[in-house]
Amino acid sequence: MTPAIDFAKRHGIVFQIHKYKHDKDNRHYGAEAAEKLKVSPERLCKTLVIAMDDRDLAVAVLPVARQLDLKRAGQALGCKRAQMADKRSVEKTTGYILGGVSPLGQKRRLNTVIDASVEAFETILVSAGRRGLDIELTPGDLCAMTHGFFAEISK
């Protein structure tokens, strides 16, 4: 169990857990998960934490096949300047380690923006809070549970 799985259970949504053996030497977490789970990298999402205007943190969820457009993400979140948050801030705020950050069950709920491209899929996969563990759910359920919104934030 992870906080992300507990969070999904508490919300009563339909979800499925997918496990794979994570190679500790592989730092391409999303690509590794897509390959080992045999899932399109457009359906498998990464969770990135960004710093907004050097103050607040926010979460961006997007397919591992895409790159985050920080300018678009910042505009969607209503900030002037967005940059990737440092590792220490990410781990302290979310309670997860890099490569296993889930948008669900974080220590502190952060503003969440989800790439609009995932709305095309019936289900998507996001980290379940540990490397080698993903949770499959609908984009709508992810959006509702995170109190997030959809926007074009990738390129």
C-alpha cells in the first residue's frame, strides 16, 4: 500500500494497480514503466512538480512521451514564472521520491494541471507512489480527486 492507493480507495473510484520490477540504475522512469508495462507512452503519465513565481509549488501531469512547456503550465496556473522545483522541495512537500511521485495522496495538496491530451483516453496510468508501481484510472477521476484542471501544457 501507498498513500496514493489509500487515497484512491477512500474516494471509491475504479482503478487497477500495475507492478513491474524497477531497474535501480535506470533514471528514465517513465520510459522504463511504459516499456515494462507495455503501455503507450501517451497514456502513461509523469508527475512533475514546478515552482511558481519562486513561492508556491504545483503539480503538472503529462504523458511521458511529451515535454512540459513551462511557459504554458505557468500561464495555466496563473503565474508569471514557472520552473522545475528542486528535488528536496519535491520530496518534502509530496512525501514521495523522484521517479515515484504520484499526483494522489501527497502530504500537501498542490494545485494540479493535467495535460489536455490525456482526455482522449478512457484510462491513463500515473505513479502509485513508488518506483515500479502505477495506478490506472480515468482522466476524469484523476482530475476530480486532485481538484485539478485540464490545459495544454506539453509540447
